Amino acid sequence: MKSNTVALTNDDGINAPGIQALHEAVTSLHSDLAKRIGIVAPDRHLSGCSHQINRGGPLTVEQQAEHRYAIGGTPADCSRVAHHLYPQLGWLLSGINNGGNLGADIYVSGTVAAAREATLLRIPAIAISHYKARDKAIDWQVASQRAARVLTILMERPLAPGQFWNINLPSVGPTQPEPDIVFCPVCTQPLPTPCSLEAGKFQYLGDYQNRQKDAGADVDICFSGNISVSQISLW
């Protein structure tokens, strides 16, 4: 892995356990990397904010510690701030998101939007999320170890301009067989759309766990218990 600075962000907020798990994953890759990791993340929970950016006044930038900044903006804003703080940025990593970002999720995800914005800025980027099966909590230590497994591979691979990686960790406990890393396309099926309209109120009734899926695409791979890795191209 190149020795450039790595910036971490997310859409769950700077105090979320997922970004700490990601920090531990990255520091485990190289012993000297800890001093070159910058955390530049939203100061609040902004899950599902997609690619919103600030179009009004200035953003607040609170330096909480060395290389740790809480931003009064969206994940995409954070990518821009990280680009300003670290002009020689080698990678921007977004996550680990508390919930999957598979298939159509990538268009509404703030986690993925941060990686997309970095890609537009010509910064190599990876979005990392963790699917949650019903009633199963995330073991963040295991998530960190699995993220490190994938990052070891992907951060050694060159990315063409306009491309970034989208990773989804499965809801598989540490007592089960270790999941495989599967490179796969992004699922083309829509999010669940069953709904009702009663008394002037429209409500979605679809079940995320039972969403449609293309065979061999990211939803299918991750729901089957393996780590999905998809390369997304913007152009």
C-alpha cells in the first residue's frame, strides 16, 4: 500500500462504532500508518442522505484532536473537506456503515456518496458497509478484521479514474465459516416497493430482507453470507 495519507469518513457520524472499527482495520495494515490517518466525518448521524452537499453558508470544522475533525456537513461535504486538509490524499475510505449498501442502496447511501465524491475529486476511494440480518447485532471487532482482509487486497490494486470500490460485509458470526471475498456486479433490482395509501398517508411495506436479487450480484452474494466487492464506474 502506498504511504500517502488516508482519510476516513462515514454517514453514521464521527462517534459511530463503525468508523472506529475502520480505523482499527486500517492501522492493522501497516504499523506506521496510524500517524497518517485523518478522520473527517459528520458531526451527527446522516444515514441515507445520499449525495447532498452544502449550498448555503460555511461548514463548521471542529478539530477534536490531531487528525480528527467533526464536520457540520454531509458525507460528500466531508470528502471535500478532507481533500482540502490533506492535498496529497492517497485514499478516502467511507464506513463501516451500520447496515448494507447493496444494489439500489448505493444511490441513497451517504456512505457511498462520500466515496463517489472523492472519485469525482480524483481520489481513490472505497465504501464499506455491513449488512444486518434481522435481529442480529454487528460484532464490530469481527467487522474490523474482515474489512482489513478486503482492504489488504483492494488498496494494492490501481483504480482507473472514475472508479471506486463498494464493499459489503455479511451478517455472519465469528463461530460460522469465514466468508469468502467475492468480486461481483451491483444488483439491478429495485428496493422493495409494496406500499399502502390510506387517509392521505403513503407508506412503504416492503421487507428489505426479502428484496429481489440478481443471481451472482452483490445482494445475492452478501445475503448468502459472503463479502461482496463491486467496482463502480462513474464514467
